Amino acid sequence: MAAPTTAAPKASASGAPRKQNDTFNQKDKPTQVRLSNITAAKAVADAIRTSLGPRGMDKMIETGKKEVVISNDGATILKHMSVLHPAARMLVDLSAAQDIEAGDGTTSVVVLAGSLLSAAEKLLKKGIHPTQIAEGFQNAAAEAVKILEDISIPVDLEDRESLLKSATTSLSSKVVAQYSNVLAPIVVDSVLQVVNKATDINVDLNDIRIAKKIGGTIDDTELVSGLVLNQTAITSAGGPTRVEKAKIGLIQFQLSPPKPDMDNQVVVNDYRQMDRILKEERTYLLNLVKKIKKAGCNVLLIQKSILRDAVNSLSLHFLAKLKIMAIKEVERDEIEFICKATGCKPIADIDSFTEDKLGTADLIEEVESDGSRIVQISGIKNAGKTASIIMRGANQYVLDEAERSIHDALCVIRCLVKKRALIVGGGAPEIEVSLRLSGLAKAQTGFQAVCFQAFADAVEVIPTTLAENSGLSPISIVTELRNRHANGEQTAGINVRKGAISDMKRENVIQPLLVSTSAIELATETVRMLMKIDDILAAR
């Protein structure tokens, strides 16, 4: 039997064998890169898909510092996730962008992007060019936004009832859902307190301050008129904890002996010199405190310092003698808010400590409730437009998640200030968009028709996921939902509490138009960007 012969590689004219996998002949490399990007991005979307909606699950995240975060907020989960693939990181950035733009819908936007990528993957396998898919999706997204604007309901900021319903809908998918009747009015009132309803087109949420205190329950959370400080008054030298007709000074220098920049030692070999040093220190501090009292200040807020002690026992003794209330450890990032709230100005050195830089208030006192102490400033003259919320909870995890929930609800009301229109929730707008896009797809020609239909199918991921996370049958629920919308019931959506389809407007499940339009626009933009990538190169 003859031995099998192996063909020798063909030699070129120079005698060297020719490479079979020449880089320029790699036709399938861009396809592999795209599929790799789609797979990585879909993995991120699938990871947080289970936390969508009121029946969504929470995630427990252990950070590198061994801290534990429990949350079902998409932006928070993705921010803490260690994502290595560059395409998957784009979805993390997408969630952060939605958080900045709308504040809510951070999970929905990632789930929607994942679904659009699955649709794009199917179109790629059909042989449609990535640029055409990107263009088709862009046109479909523009139409989807028009459809959402068409079915939206205009809202007026004077209509407090609608604002409350929007805030309650946002809070319903959070850990604090059972307290939404307490938190929703606080959220709405705090935003209305800092905006001019007639002219403002945005809200600076830095004007709303949340002070977190362990003790009590979330029921005890309250909106405070005036200002609340986490810091407590210094009473070690017998200083006051309550001051009426307060004149507030905010200093950025220290009431302690000056220190040289370099570490050095002074050797004193004579007790008279020692007495002289102590006397100089005493005189220096006494002069500082006298100048503060001369300006009429009786409440002193001292900025936190890393160079030396903000106050020492001697300066505290002088402040207590002159009946000046002292509060130290004021953080640098609180300075702007305190100045805006109290009307005082930060003072950088003692020579510029004058009466015109002081803020005035009727009463400042340290109060204790639920085992924690806070300083409350009320009756502020010349107060800026600010609001303070005291939040209470059983432990730090609950407080942190409640703060994130309130932030999302504040963002929802901010969305209504930016774009004054509402749409219903519960998957109703997505089904309506899907139905109308399917109708538009029939009027398109060529690849546009296929892309429109794929986009319409992809948008249905939101109601499908809502049904899945609620333990309902997604196929039967979404089919019935399509049927209701085809019969003209635009506001029919999934009622996860009853496990059936209800009129979402009657159930008060409403959300800002900006959340949905921003989610569709941002998700489509990210998918278009991923479609246009055909290679990943490592830079030196």
C-alpha cells in the first residue's frame, strides 16, 4: 500500500513559502470584531436585565475596599462593576450618560441597547452592511421619538398631583417603594422650593442637600425649612448649643497657633522663655477671637483643615467665654451650599472678617432625635433657593440606597422642568412605538424596511423584561398588549401588582417624556458607534 503524500507548500519565485493568512486578505476579521463587541456588550445588558421594573431584583456588590453596596439602580451597579472589554465599557458610559441627562431609566437604556445589538447581529448575518444598519436605526430612533412626543401628555408645574404621581412611579421600583407616600411629597416640594416655575428650564440638584443619619426608619425622613448640618456644636469648653438672632461667620482659617510648613524642633532651656511662648500663643488666639466678636459674630463655622488643628482647647475656652457657638469640620464641598443657604461669605483671613460677610438667622440650635444629633438653622434672612432633607434609616446600606432612590426621583421632577410632558409607564409607550414603527416599515423600501422592523421588535424588550421579572408569561402578556394597542388602547400597560394588563393612566403609572426619548436616542447612538467599529488595535 502506497504511503499518503503531503503537498509541499508552493514556493514563490524567490523560493520562500507564501503566507496563507495574509493580513490584507482577512475578510472575516471585521465581522469577528463586531460579533465580539456585540457579545461583550450584551453580557453587560443581561447582567442587569433582572433589576428592571418594580419587581426587579437587587444586586449586592463588594468593592475593592471590601465595602458592600446593595442596589437595583443600573448606573450604580455598572459603576461598581469591573468591566474590561472596551465595547462593554461603552454600555457603562451609556448608563452614566442617561444618569446625567435624565437621572432615571439607567437600567432600561442598557437593556434597550442590548436588545438593539441582538437585532443588529441578526441583520449582519443576513448580509446587510453595518453602515446601512446604523443609518436605518438612526432613522427609526428619530421616528420613535416623534411617536413618543405624539402620545405624550403636557404637564404644568402647578399641577402638583401629576408631579407626585411621577415621583411615586420612580420610587416604586426601588427598595423604598413602600415609603413612596412619604418620600414623593418631600421630593416634589424640595424641587419646587428651588425653582422658578415660570422661567427655569433646569434644576441644579446641588441646591438640595440630603443629610443622612442612622436611627429611626425611612418614615422619619423630613424636608426641613432652613439648613441642616451633619456636624455638631463643640461643647467641650462649655460653649453654647443654642443661639437666637444668630450672626453666622464661615472661616477658612484656623483658630490655633501658626505652624511652619517644615517639621522642626525648638529647644527651650529657660522656663521664662517657656512662659513667654505660652503668653504669645494666648495673646495671638485672644486677638483672633476678639476680632471675631467685634464683627458681631456669635456662630462660627470652621472649614476642615488638613494642615493643622482647626481649633485648640485655648481658643475654644475664649469662644465659650464670649458666648460664641463653634462648629468645626465643615467640608470644602459644603461651603458653596452653606453660603447660598445662609447668605454668608467665606472668610479667608482674620483681617477681612467684617460684619457684611456674616449671614443672619433667627435660631441655630443642636437638636437630638432618634439617637443622632444635628445642628438646625431656621429663620434665615436673605436665604438663597435651597432645600435640606434629613434622611433616617436603620443602617448605612438602607440610607445609601434610599439616597440613590431620592436622587432618581429628584431627577424625574427635574426632567419635567426641562421638558414639560408625561407619558404612561408599564411598557405601554414601547409597545405603541413598536406597533407604529412596524406600520412605517411597510411603507419603507430596501434595507430601511428591514431595519425599521428590527428596531420595532427590539423595543419590545422593555415590556417583555417587565413581564419576566414579575413572574408573568412574557409571550401571552406581550401578545395581549399588542392586541390592546392595535385596538386603540394607547395607555394599556403591564400592571405588575395585579399580574394583568391595565390602563396605566388610571393606575397613575406615569413618567417624564424625557426619560424615554433620551433612552432611545442614547441607546441608538451607542449601537451605531459599535456597528461602525471593524477592528480593535492596542496602542503602545
